[in-house]
Amino acid sequence: MTDPVRVVLVDDHVLFRTGLEVVLGADPRVEVVGQAADGVAAVEVARAARPDIVILDLRLPGCSGLECCRRIRDELPDTQVLVLTASDAEDDLVAALRAGAGGYLVKDGDPAELVEAVLGLREGRSIVPPDLAARALTDLARFDRQAAAGPIGQLTPREREVLALVALGLRNREIAARLFIAENTAKNHVQRVLTKLGMSSRAEAAAFAVRAGLLSPS
């Protein structure tokens, strides 16, 4: 049996954190291993608990959710960050992805969606609601395409294939099956792509792939 996903909750509203703990704790595949009410404490709790996923709000006292995300990703590269916030603004989504978040959800979503996002993020999926991602493309398109084309030139043809499949939300195992390579080889390709592009999450790379024209949004 697969070990439960270990999660730390970060939000300055204790009632909201309690609600999240109830929702997540009701699923045996998820285990809440820590909580924090501000950004500074969140980094300390994550450092001590070393969870699989930190769920955090963007609006936090102490240090912002974006800064908190950056610190956690820098110190704990194996820990993913799922932003759960009230904002559905495109700018906030893009900023969160650039800070290293692997997923982004809005607080008015269905509780079941949160559980599935946590499980999906652990499996390597990029977690961004399709409607929000589509709207974010408008913001991303404002960037100069030449800036997007430059880093793409650093990738080998195989790495460009892998990046496109990451953008489609495929996991390492699924990428391996699609390209007829070993899963560990697919994992290494993904890591090299992220390194070459200077990115810290699959979600950020997925947004970049669309911006660079590797695939069209559905």
C-alpha cells in the first residue's frame, strides 16, 4: 500500500485550516503532519516535517506566500507547493508558478477537487484549473515570443518532446510509455528540461511550453 501524502497546511485563519484538516484527514491517502499561520512559521514547520506537499495561501503575515513558496522550494526541493487562495487573478497564478508552485487552486472550489489535486501533485501532475490556465495564457502572451524562443533552443529535440508532454499534464510514467523509454530516463529528461529553462516546477514549464508555441491550448 502506498504511504499517505504528507501535507502541511499554511493559512492565517485557524477555522479555515481546521476545515482543510477535516477534508483532507477524511481520506486515508492523505495525512496532515503540520500547520502554520504565517510564512515564517511555515518554512520552519516544513523544514521540520519535510512533507510531500505544503498547501499555502498567497496572503500571509510574516512573509508573503510567494516568498514562502520560494524558500520552501529552495530548501526542500522534494516538497511540492500547492497554492490555495481566494484570488483567481491571472497575475497571481503566473507569479505563483514562477515562485515554484506546482499547483494553484481557488478557495471556492469543491473539497473533492482539493484531495485530487494533492494526490495528483504527488504523482507529478501540474495542477491548474483549465479555465484559469486558459485565462492566464492571455497574460503570458504579452511576453515577447523571442524571449520564449531563446531557451527552447537549448533543448534537444527529445527534450522538446518531453516538455510538450509535461505541458499536457503527463506524468513521468506516461511520458516514458509515450516515448518508449524507461521511466527513470523520462524523469531525467524532465529534470534536465527544468534545469536548462531555469524553472523549478512542472507547472511553470507547462505554461512556458504553451507560450513558446510547443502546443496550442485546448
